[in-house]
Amino acid sequence: MPRIRVEVEIRPTEDPEKVEKALRNVFEPDKIRIEERGSGYKVLVAESYSYRSLIKLHDLIRRERILDAARSMLRKGVMGNMLIFKINKQAALQNRLSFVDTDSESPLGPITFIIETDNPYEVIDWLAPKTSRGRPLWEREMPRN
């Protein structure tokens, strides 16, 4: 069973509802909460135990026509049985998708995905399959939970 955790910082100048909307534009959590991490530092934490929660991300990758870029970024994020990647919070609020390499590429902080799974490459093949001339060579079914 996968464990999917998504974290996004809520800066003091930000409206927590807008931060949650940005997260929900790209992820469908089973549960969501705000964690206080000292000195007024707050993080919105969302969790799921199903790949179904990644459907919005899956669809945005196709709508934005960024399969190759997404696949490249996702593959860089594989560490053992984990897949870690970040997306731009402001873009997500606008229902757009922009992957970031470093936190500084998202001025108000990124949305960070941490996916624990037996086979991260199976998840990548589903989210962002290989392409030829911008078209997917295959479409995989969603991995089984």
C-alpha cells in the first residue's frame, strides 16, 4: 500500500485557505491538517494511502503537455522506495503545474510530494509515460494499491 504525504508551508503573509486550495488543485487527500513547527512556522500536511489521490496531478501533466519534463523531474526524485518531487505553489493555486528543482524556484515555498511505494518507477510510468514527439508511447493503468 502506498503512503503519500504532501507538505506545504503556510507563510505568515498567506491565507491558509488559499494554500489549501493550491494543494487540493493537485492532490486529493484522505486527511489534512496544519502542523505548528515552532516560531509561528506552520505546515499544511495532507496524506493518502491510495494512488487515486494523484489523479489531479496525472491529469494536469497531460493538460499542460509536460510529459517529458515531468518524467525527467520524477525520475530525479527516486530514492530507494521513495519518490520525492516539488511543484510551484503559486502555479498550483492557478490550477497549473510547474515542477521545481529547488525551494527558491517557488518564492512562497513549494508543495512537496513524498510517495512511499514498492515500485516508484511504476508510479512514474503511470503519471508520465515515455513519449515520442510529445505523444505518450503507452498509457498505463493506475498502479494497484
